[in-house]
Amino acid sequence: MMQRCRGQNAKVLKWYKTGFTTLLAGLCSMAQAVDYNFSGFADFTAGDVLAGSNHNAYNNYKCPCFVSNYEYGGIYQNHGWNASNESMVGIQLNAKVDDQLSGVVQVDGRGLDGYQTTMDWAYLSYNLNNQFTLQAGRKRLPLYMYSDYNYIGYAYPWIRPPVDLYGWEIYSYDGANLQYNNTFGDWALATNTWAGNDSIPNAPGLTNIYNGYPVDTSWRDILGTSVDFSNDYLHFRAVYMQNSVTQNLPNPGVAATQTLETPDTLLHASRQQVWGLAFNADYNNWMWKSEYNSVRRPEMGYIGNSYLTGAGYKLKQVTLMYTYSQYWEYTSAYTLYSQPQRDNTRSVVLRWDFHPSVCFKLEYDLVKDHSTSYNPNGTINTTTNPDWFVGNSRMIAASLDAVF
């Protein structure tokens, strides 16, 4: 079973709460004039699992279920409407000291965590010249087309970017990156190279969605690069990243009685390579979205491929879009991944931009769970439920998204 979920941003180091703000305050006090700019966003979302298969209790959830967020462990259960699972508010401060030095801090509150504040962004930027910018601090891993604004619902057509593709156990990094931007006629070129690390103790997604017992995870020695090439109508993107992966989880022999204090753990480590490609088009009233991602962990006997394709049509203030997405694991007989997760989702979204900075969305998702279980010799175990994960489901959700 591939544990592909998330990170926990509630553990924000004091460096971000005090060190970064102290540094920024010091820089501001040295400058005679500092430009401040506040911006924000809000997503108010409610959803319900209408029907599906797998009516057994999966990890004590009432299924059929719908995973809405692997990073923060969000999951809808089959017990009526839920208005806190995806709702959130974010505030961002941009402080510009001069033409070269600036800083960004973003604080978010999620209904999933009772709107406890977390710091998702905290970094400094230094413009080396007109093309190169050096940044350091905490940032999101730019693995996907919508990584930088993954939770700003107003920025994309769906209620959420398709979760078959978007979402891993680590989604941010502490480190540095170098950006390059230039234009060639009507085309714009942007490259980004980053390096850093991140560790998540007792990651809620891994713990709650997949395992039911505590799992610690870390991505170390991260090194990645991305290239974006675009004009007014087309956008091409390629990304590559490599790093080491470590997961600490309870020894299976004591997992049945495992508690947060039980010290018996197994350590799984592997190198990881990530490849990604994306192509988007937006011409007149038509739009096309497509993205592909492949993750490989050879020592763990795992390959995970995911993709999305979608087409939409805009008529004045209304957009209608259809999207197909899929997540498919290929595994060896390695016991950690003996139950590969395999699912796909068909989505229909209606978006209404009734205000310049506010939109309403209605989304219907049909999920097919093809997850299976393998015997040690590599044959399919026919005695287990073929949709062992959260099961097939039909999901409906409505969202009001705003930027300010």
C-alpha cells in the first residue's frame, strides 16, 4: 500500500514565528520606507458523499468516503453534509524594503483543524538582477502546475485540484531557490531550482487516512528544477526532483496495540525521483488542462503514476468543465506496498463568476476504486475486497471562493 498523503504544517518552527519576523522587522527598521501590502483569500466549501461501495468501516471511517486532501488528511464520510472539511481562510503579507529585498509571510486557518493558524509561507527574496531572484525560507514544493496557489480556490476551475494527482506526505520545504525569468517575443520563460529538507512527525494524513497508527516521515536532500514556457494562450511545464525518503512506522508485530508512546518502529528509506509534465491551453471560450506526474522509490518497490485531462467552455460568467484523473500504483512484493492503491475520478464542475473577486462552484465527482491486494508470489489475492481503499463513491460539493 502506497502511503501518498501529506504533511502537517501545524508544526511550524519558532524560527518562522520569531526569527523570520524579527529579521524582517530589523530590515524594516533600517529602511527609511517600506511598502506593505496585505492580500487574502477565503474558500467556504460544503460537501456530501451521496452513495458508493465499501460500506465497511475503513480505518474507523464511515464509508463510502471521498478523500478531499491528502496533505492535511481531509476525508468526507457517508454521514451527511460537512462544511468544515475544505473551508479555509488565508492572509498574506508582502513587505518590500527596496527594489532588491522583499519578504512574504502567509498565515492560513483551516476548518479541518478548527481554524488554528498555520504559517504556509515565510521567505525572503533578493533580486540579483532583472532576471535572477534568490529566495530563502519556507515555501511549497513546486511539483505541480497549481502548487503555488493550491488552496486559493478562485485561481482554478475546480473546487479542488484533482486529488488523484495533487497531494503527497511532504508538500513544503525549508531551504533556498533560484528563479530565472525572461521574455522572448510573445513567450515568457521561467525556471526555478530549489534545495532543502522537511520532516513531519506523526503526519496526520499517513496516520489517519492510510495506517490508523502514527507514522513519521521526512524528505531530505531535496534538489529539483522546473521550466515554464508560456504565452497568452499556451502554457508548457516540465519538472524534475530527487530526494531521500524516510518513513518511521510501528513494527507490524505490535501495530495492533500501538500507541503514540510505543517505541517499537520500523524504518523504511529510499531514494525518490519525481518527473512531471503539464500542458494548458486557453483560447477564446475554450480551455484545456492536462498534467502528468510519476514518482519512483526503487528501494521500496514502488512506482506511482498520476495524471489529469480536462476540457471546459466559458460563456460570459459561466464555465462548464469535465475532468478525468487517475492515480495508479505499480508495486513489487515488498510488504509495505503489497496493496497498491488504484483509483480514477470523473468530475463535472460548474463555475459562476458573479463578482470580479468572488465565484460560486458546484462539483460532482464519480470515483472508481480499483485498489487490489497481491500475494507474496505476485498473484492477486482474490479473497480480499477489490476496492479495499475508501471505495467507489459519488460526491457533491459547493464552494464560494473569494480573493481580497
